[in-house]
Amino acid sequence: MHVQMAVTMQLTPFIPKLRRLRSSHNLNFHNKTAATSIIACCSARNSSEAEVLVSEFNPKIPIEEAVTPPTSWYTDPSFFQLELHRIFYRGWQAVGSTEQIKDPNSFFTGRLGDVEFVVCRDESGKLQAFHNVCRHHASLLASGSGHKSCFVCPYHGWTYGLSGALLKATRISGMRNFNVKDFGLIPIKVSTWGPFILLNLEKESLPLMEIDSTYVAKEWLGSCSEILSTNGIDSSLNYVCRREYTIDCNWKVFCDNYLDGGYHVPYAHKGLASGLKFDSYSTTIFERVSIQSCEGSSGESKDNYDRLGRKAIYAFIYPNFMINRYGPWMDTNLVLPLGPNKCQVVFDYYLEHSLKHDKDFIELSLQDSEKVQIEDIVLCEGVQKGLQSPAYYVGRYAPKVEQAMHHFHCLLYENLKK
Ligand code: FES
Ligand SMILES: [Fe+2]
């Protein structure tokens, strides 16, 4: 009897899995010569099958009855491409810290989906961002980060200024109908909020000019930008360091883990749990942001070591940026999608001024934080394997604690639908 029941229950999940296998295929992102159409070119291509997968989640069902998005959202290559175009190539996206480009002529490079970018300050200190692709034969132009007075292409030496202009095109004598003015780097809209650098890869949304950061705050954070500022998320902190982790899971698995209202903490982070008062845990939902907060068990710390302080705030900014403010610390987690089954998480650590020379405190705190990250990585990679298993198709929400996760999935649905 029990065996029969088990067989019947296990058969159901295989049906959507088969559908998923039929619909999955790789979509290559062809580079266009007209670089301004990079983002637009494949937004509509072959997305219909992925769109069917979007409809497998219903945001109208209340959390008490809802099922989570199906496994295809976390594993399917065509769904991943749809996400890049409809989520990451739209609106403001956090990409780094103002610390990375403090001086004129400083720059850093990065990649978001298939978009290679370089952010820099030109000679006059003006913030600029460009597609990091040479206009000659598409070589990547700059790499890493540092200071430069111009970008010289490593392939054939075409040279661009930090304001994007093509300054020198080598050995082009005999070339006709060529105007250097038309071959500058392709600009990207860039702005800042607090210590964060934001890019907007949408081609049409805003004119390319100095973008007002109040406007950006409203678009990026909605009504909670003031709440974040008044909770100590600002530019007054000292930058400490960066840690990067490549994780074998879909980028949303990491976000989901962050958004479970502390559900996993007592089971998976016993060390962290002892520093938090769980009965004070709360979640508040804003338009595109959710804030989880929890009181720390301050005063119970040994040896004056108090990494978490009296209150911890965990702000999730849709789609992939987290700001954690606790005790004297702030850290940010940027979750970069690398493929359906892989992401990179970039942690930037900031500390209050008074502790910036306290090496022991910094080292101990970073060790404790690292321990939590490793615990989360093990969980996330385990979940990804489970999502790829034929035994699982959708799950359920714990309504009292997983509201932020449900909100995240509803926002994804809304974005992916149009
Ligand atoms: S690809 Fe850059 S100079 Fe040729
Ligand atoms: Fe965790």
C-alpha cells in the first residue's frame, strides 16, 4: 500500500520535467555591429517557450495557498536568457562601490549577463560608464581595475579617452567613410546612491546626461530610501574589503535563502543564531525592497567582541542586491547570474570610522562572516542539486516567515511577463 502511494506521488513531478526538457535549448547572444542595439536585439527572440514557464507561477494566489515557482525557473537555459533581458537589462542595477573609483582616471570593469562594462572617472572626475568592447573587432578593452589616462585596446591598439572618445585608430589609412567621432565607446547610464554605483542598461529609458540621484533613489529604492539612510546605510562608513564566492546554484537560490525571514538560521547557522533574538524578527515589504530586521543579543558577548550589535537590518533590493547593517558593520551582497546553475556573490564590507584600525576586531568579524557564508553556500548548492532532481517540482511557503521570498517571486513574475 505504502509502496503504491509512493510511486503515484513520485510520478506527478515527472510530467512538467519532460515539458521542460523539450523546451530547453541554448540561446546565443549575437553581437551586433551597431552596439546601441546590444540590449534590444534578443529581447524578443525565442522567448515564447520561456514565457510559458513564467506562467507556471501564479502571483495572485495568496501565500497561504501558493506554491513556489517551478524548478524550470532555476534550471532552464532559455528562462535564464529571458531573465537577463527582462530583469537585469532593465532598470537600475547595483554594480559596485564608489570606493572603487575615488579618483580621476580610476576605473573598474565588470560583467552583468552578457554585458561587459567599464566604469570610470574621467580626467575631470566625472563618473562615466561604457560597454567595455572595442569598436574595431570587439576585443574587450580594459581589464580588472586601477588607474589609466586612456584605454588602449590590447588587440590592435585603438585608443579611447576616459570620456569614451576614440582618440587614435591605428593603421587606418585607406579606410573610407570613417569618422572617429562615430566610433567612441558606447555609453551606459550610470549613477550613485550612497556608496553604491548603479548602471541602467536600458537604451531608451533616460537621456544620457548627468542623472539626478534623487530620481535614481526613487526608481531604485521607492519609498524606503529614507528608511535605509536613517538606519545608517550611507557613505560615512569606511570601506574594508571585498570577498567573492562562486556558487554552483542559480542566482535566485541565493536570494531565496536570504529572504526566508531567518527560517534557516537556527538550523544552519547555530553560531549566528546565538547572537540574535529571534522573537524580534520582523519583515516589512516595500515596492521593490524588503527589509528584515532582528535585535541582537548585545551585552551577552564575551571579551567586548560584539559584531552584531543591538539591531541587524537586512535590506533586499530587487533583483539581486542585499545591504546588511549590524553593529558597526555594513556589508553588501551582489548576486551576479553566471548561468542557470551558477552565480557569483560579491561581498563588500564597510565599518564605522572608530573601529577602522582595530585589526583584531576586523579579522575576527570577517572570520565569523565567512563561516556564515560557507554554511549558506553548502545550503544553496544542496538546494540546486535538489531542484535538478526529478523528485521535486514546486514547494510551499511558510506564510509567517517567508513573505519577502514570496514578494521577490511576485516581482520576478511581473518583470518577466512584460
Ligand atoms: S579589436 Fe581593438 S583595436 Fe582591434
Ligand atoms: Fe544563511
